[in-house]
Amino acid sequence: MSQTESGRKEYLVISDFDQTLSFNDSGIVLSELIGVQGFEQRIAGLSRIHLVQQGGELAYLVLHDPEFRRVRREHLVECGKHIRLKANIGLLSRLLEEIEGRRFTFYVVSAAPQEVIQSALEGIVPAERIFGTQFRYDATGEVDAILRVPAGYGKVAVLEQLRQMVPLAHDRIIYIGDGSSDVHVMLHVNRLGGLTVAVSENRYITQIAQRTILSEDALSVLVPILEEVAGWDAGRIRGFFDAHGFFVRDWEKVRTDALTICAAPEIGQRAEA
């Protein structure tokens, strides 16, 4: 069930998009493109009142905010062309195919608009392996409905859809993300024995992810995959990179404890309390 005809073990590698495979937030780039100010303030306002799932704020604005109502499909496609991507995303997908005894299929699941992601990753990741926010457009080209938002539990739903298509055991899932919108899906993957990798220092996600790796190169996520899934040691991993024309220059393994220490109240104050 979780094995290919060639006997290779089957895995899904599922990655977020904004600030996981890119350096830009899609909403910021789209705002600049259509000339709307104050995007981050609007997002912060939606977050404070918990009106939408974290990560789904841009979709809400496109449907409901008067200034974002001007967004059309062509704006989303153009936005994707302005996204600054991390290096070697396409090579990451190809190198995953070269890990002996295992087959890794790479997907992108994100709350960013699907047109943005497909445009940004054109020629790098096949369109059918990209699952983003889907809009419905009316006859004028204006967004009149949201069909899907893979944010929060929405990402869990897409992940389960993909897993059942293979079909695949839960422990053959690898999820890569960077922020608060990835919390639900990482908890889901952890609970069922998969591997979760954070690619940012976001305190909410690093406490949940099994591994955290920081780099501007997408190939960096190969390290936890090769260690945790394939069982390779550091020497073999370095050799793998060397064989493909790369070398690992700096590799620091750090465990960080984050804490706040406050002065204890005086004895008299404790009694009064």
C-alpha cells in the first residue's frame, strides 16, 4: 500500500509556500502591485479578532475589502512573477528522487492564492502538485466566492486528500512550514508519526516541529529528511551534496531554550496575595 512496484517506500513531502519556499509574503507583493497601502495592519486587525483562520487573511480581504475587490486573476498571475524564491526548489524535488530505496513526491499546500503559487513556481513544480486558495470569478472577472483555503485545518484536509490518493500510511508524510498557519497540520503529522520541519524561528512553530533548519537554500530541508527518514549520518549527507556539486560550508546543530525569568515577590507580598 505504501510501496511502489519497484519496491521503493513511498513518501509525500508537503511544503508551505510563503516564506517557506519564498522570501516574500504574497499579500505584500499583491498589495504593492495594485497600489493598496496598509496590508500588514489589516492582517493584524483580522488576527486580533480571530475572524479567519491564520493564513487565510488575504483570501478574506480579496473577497470583502473594498480596495482588494479590484484584484483579478491577471493580478494574481503577475504577483507570482514578482515573488522572490529560495534557491534550488526544482533541484530539491529532483534530488529527492535519487534517495535509494525511497520515492519522495513533492507537493505545495498553501493559503496563498493558487494562481500566485503556480505562476511563481512555473517550470519548477508541476501545477497539479500545487494546492492553494481557489477563488471563483464572476463574468466581470471579480472574485465572487472562495472555494478552498488551505489554512489551519484546511491544510489538514488537503494533506489527508493527498495521502488517501496514494494511498499512504501517516508515518510517510513530511511537512515543511514556517509559521502559525502551519500549527494544526504539524500537530496532525506529529501525532500520526510523520516528520515535521520548521524553516523559521517562529516560536509557535519551532516548539511543535521535530526539526528546525534555517537556510536561504531549499536544499537545506534534505538534511533532516536524510537524517530522520533515510537514517544517513553527517558524512554520507555531505558526500551526497558533494556528488551533486554542492558542499555544506556551515552546519551548526543548536538547541535553544527560550525562557523569561522574573523576580520573585518578597515574603510579605506573597502573604498578602
